[in-house]
Amino acid sequence: MTVTAALSTEKLTETLKILYDPTRLLLMKLLTEKEYCVCELVDMFEVSQPAISQHLRKYKKASLVYEERRGQWRYYRFNKTCEQRALVEQILSQLDENDEQLVKLRSKAEAITC
Amino acid sequence: MTVTAALSTEKLTETLKILYDPTRLLLMKLLTEKEYCVCELVDMFEVSQPAISQHLRKYKKASLVYEERRGQWRYYRFNKTCEQRALVEQILSQLDENDEQLVKLRSKAEAITC
DNA sequence: GCCTTATATAATAAAATGCTTATATACTAG
DNA sequence: CTAGTATATAAGCATTTTATTATATAAGGC
């Protein structure tokens, strides 16, 4: 059930440019699994809130995520209808589930109450 | 025949960091198809010889390519035994074969005598 | 309305990137 | 040995990136 390859050099490199950053790669991994609000992500990654917001803005600019406002929170999740979907999923599927950083992140994710 | 995913965050992002540059992405596409010597690549891409050499060095540092000296030339080709092979091939397979930059490059490749 | 919380944006400084020019190295031909 | 070609490396510079701090915006509770 492979999708036809049809990304331009520009679109492809734009996407890789987003995912080459470790924080953004792992963050995207999480966002493909479930939605998160910004404050949850800030608690999980060791960077400031503006840094997270800026990463999220990059995803959004590339149509990789949906943003949904609910009350005073904004929830983000992977946009499964984006044209880069296959690419993103293939890249993320290459990530070792036992990778130290990923494992650590997942355990933090469980502990968070926001 | 999918290969087991087992790349660390570090290895994965290192590879994406190499491929996010349009020149390096297209160059890698060519190198997965056949071997090239540096002067051929210089003629195909619109950058200086040192720029090409520097791109090639990045591949080599990440074990993505083999380098073979023959006479005064150095031939480069994709290293099919590298651990990032599946990742690289999946990424490259997402590239539209009709992409303008790729098509232009291929036509130049045919014309080159080095 | 006012205060608090959640989030985005702006400004800025530090680091990384990728190109160019200049130079070094290595092989070939004579 | 010398000159020419192929390639790598070094140095320098302009641009981009990313994080931080400071500030703005927007919603919720009182």
C-alpha cells in the first residue's frame, strides 16, 4: 500500500530540514501518536516555551500539523492528510523504539499532568 | 522485505542533516544509481569544485558513500552496506522522477564527458 | 474589569552552514 | 624533474538557524 512518490526536491528538502533537529524529530514522533498541548511539550523537552512554539510554527508552516484551540490551550497533532505523510512516517519508522532519548521522553509523557 | 528499524535519534538526525540540502539530496540520488568522479559532479551542479568536495566529505564522514581512487580520479558511490541504507532509499524514493531539478540534472549527466 | 495561565511573537545574540578564493596534495605525462 | 589535471583542505565571509529574554495576545475565573 505504498503511496506514489511525488514530492518535489523543494518539498522533500523542506521536510527533511524540519526533521533533522533532534527535538523536532522526537516531537513529531509524539505528535503522530497523539495530540499534545504546548505546556505538556514544554514539560517534556528541556527547552523554553518559546522554543517549543517556534518548532511548532515550523511544522504548521509546512502543513505537517493541525492546531486546535480548546479553551486556553492549543492542541497539536500530525496532519495525516499532508502530502509529506508517507515520507514523515517512513522516516519516523526508522527510529529505534529503544532509543534512549525516545524512551526517556515517553516515560516523561506518562508522568505529565497539565 | 522491510528492514528492521534500529536507528538512534542521533544517527537518524545526522542522516537527515546531510540530505536536507537540495544539492546533497540530488547528488545522493545520483550516487545511488551509479558512481561518479568529482569532476563530473562539478560539471553537473552549479557550484565550485571545493563545494562538491565538501559535500562528499560529509557523506563519507557518515559512511554513506564509498570513495575509490583510480588514477588521478576519485569515484564516489552510495555505500549499500551502511546502516542508514533503508532510510536513505526511502527518502530518495519519495522524490518525484519528474521533478524539474532532477530532470535537468539527468540530462546534464548524459552530456558529460570527463 | 483585573489577575492568572497558556501561548505566540519580537528582538537579539550565538552558533552552524555553505559558499567562495587560495592553497596544498597527489597522480600522470613528458 | 617539471608541468598540468584532479581533488582536498584551509580560511574567510555572508546567511541561516536556534535558543533565550522580553513582551504581546487571548481565554478563564473571580
